[in-house]
Amino acid sequence: MRAVLQRVTHARVSVAGDLVGAIEHGLLVYLGVASGDTTAEVEWAACKIAELRLFPSDNAEAARSMERSVIEAGGAVLLISQFTLLADTRKGRRPSFFEAAAPDLAAPLFAAVASALRERGVEVATGRFGAHMRVECENDGPVTIILDSASG
């Protein structure tokens, strides 16, 4: 499983002009499910997303610090499925998506990550799996973190 986390002041996703998910301050998370991913990767991803300390403390002097998790900061997560995170660009000019899980495997694992985050107390909004989405956000920091379960 591979994820890109962006700390945001707000984020929203729409499909065919209809708003399907939005959050105020928190994390915009693009999540790619790899072939071979299991519930172990679901738990790993949910734990990392919920518990990574990416937010400053309330102390104005420590505004550049990363002291609190999204839960501790009272933030939310906008979770977007994105198989293109598994692109292999080593050869040629066209990316290969061989490592990305097929939709019938990826969709339930994506939903399981959203569910596991909610079980940890995180407010979660999502895009629509497999749809062409328009994502808007305002980065905060900017803070951008890449997670990959294959590299720990």
C-alpha cells in the first residue's frame, strides 16, 4: 500500500460536478492499493495515517513543530483512491500499473482503511472509488509525507 499524506487547511472532492467529500483542517490522503496487499497493510496504513505527528502544538512558538497526530489536532481525513501511486516509470515513457491491485481487490481494502480510521476516532470523508475526481485543497506548511508499506 502506498499513500501520500498532505496536511491541509481544507480539501474537497467532486465527481461530475457533485461534491462527494470535504473536510476542514486535517489530512488529504491519496491511497494506492498494491496487488498482494492484505488486511495487514490496511491496519498498518490506518495506524500510520491516524498516529503520525504532523500537526503543530497549540503553542504559537512551536508552530513549525510536528507534535500532534490528526486525532490529537482534531482534524479529519479526506481519503482518495489513487492507483497511479503504484506506477512503474523505470522503462519507456508510459507508466505501467502492473503493481496496482485490480479493482475487485482494491475497492474493499480502500474501504477497510476508511473504516479502520473511523474505528480509531478519525472523521473520514472519501472520494468515489474508480471515478474521475476533481480534488481541491489548500496545503498547510506545506507538509507532504509518502508512506509505503513495502519499505516500512
